[in-house]
Amino acid sequence: MTGYLPEYIIDELGKARNKKLEKSISMKVKFNDKFYPIIKFSDNSFSIQAMEDIKLRGLVDIYSNNSHSYQALIVAQQVNGDVIDFSFKRNTIIKSGPALDFEKKESLISGFLIKY
């Protein structure tokens, strides 16, 4: 079907589709104090819009709805037109508190009995 459409219309449709995907996911990757919107995200990879000045590699931070969600070690996998796919070598979920290095005791008060 795309054989019937002019090339500039196909390009504009691709740009509109990418903008819609950026708004729906609302995830960003931070590298060298710059944020790049994530177009597609999965358990073992993510994709961003291809630009000339992007040289992402190594340790990055991934934010979801302006909260720090993941810290990942990435490598560029492949370039598909105007989208770059990255794969995770390591992807760690950020916890809200420090890691526990001891056993937590379960001696919390479970109820309160009153005296008759």
C-alpha cells in the first residue's frame, strides 16, 4: 500500500508515529547529563530516535515518569532507519531504600490486647 503514497507523506507518517510512541511510554534515558526519549522498551532492549550526536554506550540511567527506575550497562545493537536499538548487558532495578545486609526480625507487634 505504501507504493501508492508519495515519499514525503510516508516520512511524515513515520514522524507522527514516533511522536505518539514517545508520548505513550514517557521513559527517558540519561547519558552525560542529557535526556533522550525512549520509543520502545522491553526486558532486554530499548530503542531511541537516531540523531547524529548520539554516542550512547556504557552505564546509563533510565527514568520512568520522572523517577529513577533502572541503571543499565548498554551497547548499540543496530540502526533501523531513524531508530537505534540498544541491548542491555546489565539492567538493575533501582530500589527506594538501601540493600539489607542483615536478617530482618519478625518481632513486630501484631495486635494489642487490653486488660479486663
